[in-house]
Amino acid sequence: MKTIAVIDYGMGNLHSVAKALEHVAPQARVLITNDPQIIADSDRVVLPGVGAIRDCIGEMQRLGVDKIVADTLGQKPMLGICVGMQALMRFSSENDGVDCLNHLPGEVTCFSDQVAVTDGHLKVPHMGWNQVQQFDHPLWSGIDNHSRFYFVHSYFVRSEDRSLVAGTCHYGVDFDVALAQKNLFAVQFHPEKSHTAGLQLLKNFVLWDGHQ
């Protein structure tokens, strides 16, 4: 039986993610936890996140989740979701600037800083369904290119290493919504809220061996 650890640092839609994983992998054991040993013993790890990045990083550091993430990367398949993806970057301009976990090269920028200039009628946050341009990766298996996923965010990621980009989207500006590095896959959208396409991505993650 596979064990999937959903990291709990008090800042994610944990139960929605766990329920979606249980739905696509009823044979798996899904645990919401911040216990380092349980996470170390699990087969796969999910790093979710919602809310302000300063609070998220602060809670990660207070609970030692930052170290857990560092120890887990390179060891087993990991999926970052929404702010969980942003937290993996080097820096975010949110909350007057926050140093993130610095596992992926790039910064997190506010839509309002750019969208108002390029397409003033668009609202921030970017909320609702949008199409994703896919780039080759096992987690897109069985999902049509340009499928729609559900987003809720005011800040977006741009990777400095374009070879890591596995998916992009457009909302006034082009931005990166999926990054892949070895056994890590991180997405800006919420797969647990994205119906068929999102559930297929979670199913692919459960089956993924961590290789691209």
C-alpha cells in the first residue's frame, strides 16, 4: 500500500487535497501530517498552500517544514500546489518581499504590477478556469493540451530556468503554472478543484516514479 503524506503547516486546503487523492487512489493511505518521520517513510509527498506567502514561510520555518521539504526533495515524488509552488521559488514580492525556500530559480510577482498595464479590464486575483499550455511530462498523461484548470491567486511565478517549465498560462501576461525538476512537480492551479483534468493529474502523480 502506497502512503501519501500531505504536509500540514496550517496554511493549505489540506482536506480537499486529501479527499481528492483518496478518490483517485482508494488503495493508498493518505496522511495529513507534519511529522518528519511519517513524511520520510511515505512514498509520495504533497506540499499544498493558500494564503499570504509571509505567513506560509513563517509557519514552515516554525514547524520545521522547510527542513522536511529540503530533505524530501530528490528522495521521492513531490507535488507542490498553489502557494506550495510559490514557496519553492527564491523570492516573492508579496508582503513587501519575502525570501522563499529557494529550491527553484525564479521570483513570484503580483498580477497588478503588470496586468493593469497590458490589459486593464482583468481583475485580480486571477480566479476561475483557464487553459494550460502543456510541455512534455508524465503528469500530463491522459490530459488534453489546453485543458482548463481552476486558479485562485494574485501572484504568479516566472522561472529563470526555462527548461523547468512544464506548463504555462495567459492572464494579461504569460506566466508559468507548472514546473518540473527531477522528482518534483509543482503547479499554480488547484488540481483538487479542477474536476476531470485535475483528478487525472493527481492520479498520474500517484502512479509517477519521479522520472521525467
